[in-house]
Amino acid sequence: MESTQIHNFPDHIAIIMDGNRRWAENNNKDVSEGHKSGAKALLKIVRVASDLNIKHLTLYSFSIENWKRPVNEVKNLMNLLKAFVVNDLSLIKDLNVRIRVIGNSTGLDQDIFNLIKRAEAATSKNTGLNLIAAFNYSGRNEITRALNKIIVDISGGVLDSTEINEDTISTYLDTANIPDPDLIIRTSGEKRISNFLLWQCAYSEFVFVDTLWPDFNEISFRKAISQYQDRERRFGSDVF
């Protein structure tokens, strides 16, 4: 196992977990098996992140666009969420991990909404890793919802339009009080952001890896962090 240097360590890592379906195809398995293997990889990375004392880990678990997938695949994904809460929530609690779910809760089935609230409530007093699950999420939708809330508050006299700045907008986003990600990792070889944390990723470092998500493990995770540690972040200053 490779060691991870302590200096320049990221406080917040976000991951676009991509490649479950391709993994299933490559291994001659049903798509549902790919998602199950992806869920196992998720738990392993949560454990590693907790061991490394990472403060925030955001996982792109289900996008708004994912509803366009075949009905059976979406159904299997929802069943995986239910199985996670029933079978794995106790592990998360034992790791002292706190769960927070971001995304659009409007229109979710009541049983799914209840499961999300159950997971958040069950871990609300934990003080370790903050695990942020982006569920029914898209960056554009998040910004749109934030703007609508701002308009409502201006109309209601809660907010003065002359006071709006970047910090104000950030407080209306799903990630209010969560620092922007230092590092964003995407698996499976794809090199795009896919509508993920569009506002928050302005100065994030990106690491793209060819590994399909079900095969992403502790070594892969540490290597991605090491790439981040080797970079110098300027946040737009001293470009030349």
C-alpha cells in the first residue's frame, strides 16, 4: 500500500463515480451487478476517507439525468439505496460518518424521501467524515433553485437585492456551509464534469482516472490524492 503524504492534503474530495455499466459489460454481467459492485466500492472509499481524516467527501450518486435510463435500471438503483439504508447504515454510524444529501427532493417518491431523512437523522450527531450524497442532483438545477429562492426572499423583503454577492449565492446553494471541493475525481476515463458542482468547482483540481468505478480502490484513491498534492494551487493569481 502506498503512503499518502501529509502536506497539501485536501479537506474536501468529490467523486464522479462512473463506469458501473461498462464494468458489467466487460465482465459479462447484468447492469444491476455493476451497480452492486459500485456500491461495494463506495463503502470501501468511505472507509478509507474516514481513516485518512478527510473532512468532506461528496459522491455523485444519482443525477437528475439518470431518470432517463431504462426503467429496470432506475428501479435497481432505488433498491440499492434502500438496501444501503437497511444493511449498511450501521457501518456508517460506527465509522462516525455524518450523511448529508443534496439535490432536488421535489417529486421524489415518499419512501425514498423517508429513507434519505432516516439516514441523515441517524448520523446527525456523528463528528467524523461528512459524507455528502448528491442524489437527484444537477448543478444547473441547483443554481436555478437557488436563484428562485433568492427571488422569493427579495420579493418578501428578507433580502436586499443590492446585498447579493458570491457569498450570498453560496448560502442559497445545496452546499451551504460546506467548503468547495479541493479535488474532484472522475473514474472510467471520461473527462467531463457532467453537470456536477458547477458553482463549487471553480478552483477545484481535477484528476481523471481510467479505472472503472467498481475497480476503484484504496490504492487508486491514494494515487489521485498524491496527484493533487503534487500540484500548486494559485486560485487565479500568479498565473505567469
